[in-house]
Amino acid sequence: MNTEVRIVSAVLCVALASLRAQAQSAGLHNSGSAAKVPAISQLNSLLRQPLPAKARAQGPPTLYNPDTLYQYIDGGADLYLLYDFKALLHQDFKVGTSDLTADIYEMNKPEDAFGIYASERSPSYKFIAVGAEGYRDNGILNFVSSRYYVKLAASGANSDAALDQFARLLSTRIAGTRTLPALLDRLPRQNRVPHSEQYVRKDPLGHSFLAPAYVITYSQGKQQSKLVISVAADAQAAKSRADQLLRHFKQSGESGTAPELGENGIRAKNSYEGRVIARTQGRYLIALFNPAEDGAQLLTTTAHSLP
């Protein structure tokens, strides 16, 4: 081996040793293919010392990436991947006499984290002030904050206190926005069902051409309506989605243009989806399924509230 080859080999060995040392210092077991060191240290920092009182880690944490997530949630991984899942940090703890598991999912964007969180929560849960939104239900405490979806589960004596302590700690350590997607704050509040908002990346209300879209439930008396805000690339793409909606109802029922509803207005119905009114506003297609008597007003108010 000549001198140049020996020097290159030595440099490579030092670099590899440095990477291994960083991963080991993070205390992580990486499940499957190697993950990038910055991702390891960033996630691991959320569970750094100091931890809540009496909390002891049970073995090293485990990091899952998009290629290995199925090893932890086989059957559920595809939904997380749909929302641009990046990494999962899993760690078991003993907190006094309680057993606690922390799962921290890192998604690509805050709306992706909200989307997967919202797909797993129900408006009937007990909601609490943690992160952007969180809830408790039978030994679990889940919340969303920035691009992270945090799922905590605990059992044993004082498990509720342990969940609260870990939730507060993680919410404080997660950087970035602690609010729900900004578009939701713009939408009408009157008659909106609390905690019904969703961000759907695939087939909103069964229509692939509407994705991605925000879906919100509105209620008047016993009648519930679904407001769909389909987010297109630009105004032309939004009109294309409106045209597809019009064609769908022409093929399955009846539909027609409704200029009185606004830009690219539509009125339509069929036997299994009922009535729908829709219009565009810039890059958005706004559709109201099963509209109440004053549904046109909700459609107009929504359109005027969008950026």
C-alpha cells in the first residue's frame, strides 16, 4: 500500500469513527438503515436530561426511518408515509411505579404533523392545552406541535401525572409554531364543530382530485355539512378541480353552473353524496357537501376569508 492510499484510508477511518461516536453519544439504536446524524441528535435532544422526576430510561431509544417504520407499526406505516414521515424516536421509561412510552414522530411540515394527528383523534376526546392541540384518552396523551406528533402512553399508579409531566417537557422543548395551520384560523367559527378539522392528503371525501384538502364539519341542529378547502397550485389548477367535480356529478347524478355562488360556481347532487355547492377562490376550490339552508352564505364567507 503506497503512502497516498494509507493517508486516505486513515482519514476515512477517522471520519467513520467520529460518526459512530456521535451516534453512540446520542444513545440511539438505529433500526434498519443508517439515519443522518443531525436527525439523530435533533430528535434525541427532545428526551435529553433533565427528565421529569423519578423518570428512568429503560434501555436505549430506537430510531425508525421511512424504510423501517413498518417494523414498529406494521399495517399503519403507509398512512404516516403518506404524510411525509421523516423519523420516529421511540423510548420506554419507568416513572416511579408507572411505565411510560414516548413516541415522537417527525414529519416534513407542520401541516403534515397536524394531518396525521387529526386522522387519529375524535372530537369526543378530552382536549387539553398542550402544544398546538392535544388530548387525553384512557392512558394516552397525544399532541401536535410544529412538525412533531407526540404520542405518550402510560400505565400504573400516578400514570396521569407522568403523562402531564412528559407532555409539558416535550411541548416546551419543541421549537417552531405551536398553532394549528394558519388557514384554519381564517375560516368561519359559527356552527363549526370543535376539533373536527382535518388535513387530508389522499381522496378527501372519496375524491382523489380534491387532494390535498382541509375538511371541516359544520353543524346546524341535526344537520351536518362538510366544508372542503381543496388546495391547488394556482387559480387555473383550482378551476380544473372544479371542472372535475362538475363532471363527476354529471356522471353520477346531476350538476350545473351557478354563477350566483361566485367564481366557477356549481350546484350538484347525486343519490349517495347528496347535494353539494362549490366555487373557487384563487388557488382554492371550496365545496360544501350537504349544505344547510344558508350554505351559500358559508361558502361566500369562506371564500372571502382565504388569502
